[in-house]
Amino acid sequence: MEKRLGFVGIIVEDRKRSAPLVNKILSDYGDHILARVGLPYKQRQCNVITLTVEMTMDDIGGLTGKLGSIPGVTVKAALGKV
């Protein structure tokens, strides 16, 4: 399957409880992550992480599925057509 360029947006609402698992999953997919930017959003008591990735459709589905199963974590992703 062909790798495509894309992005992943992650909102972590309960950092203390969710962050260790989020970081473990992101580490597992580290070979596919080109860039990672984290923003602690104190006014809303959450954290926002954006990733630039190069992945297959199967990989992006695995990553978003694992992240989305963590309580307090919201994730959305998109891959380019080429």
C-alpha cells in the first residue's frame, strides 16, 4: 500500500491521565511522523497536538483508532490524494 502525506489533529482533555498513553502510541508510530507540534491550551484546560505524517491508509486507521479509544482524547486525520 502506498504512503501518503497527511496530518493528524489531537485534543487531549485530561493530560495527566491520558498523556502517557498518547505519547506511547505516538512513539510506536514515530517512524511515520515527520513533525509534531504541541500546544498547552490552559484557558480550556487541554492540550492540542498536530502531526505531519507519511502513512498508508491502514497505518492512519491504526493510529487514529488507538488514540480515539483513549478517554478524553479526540482525534481527526486526513491524507492527501497522492
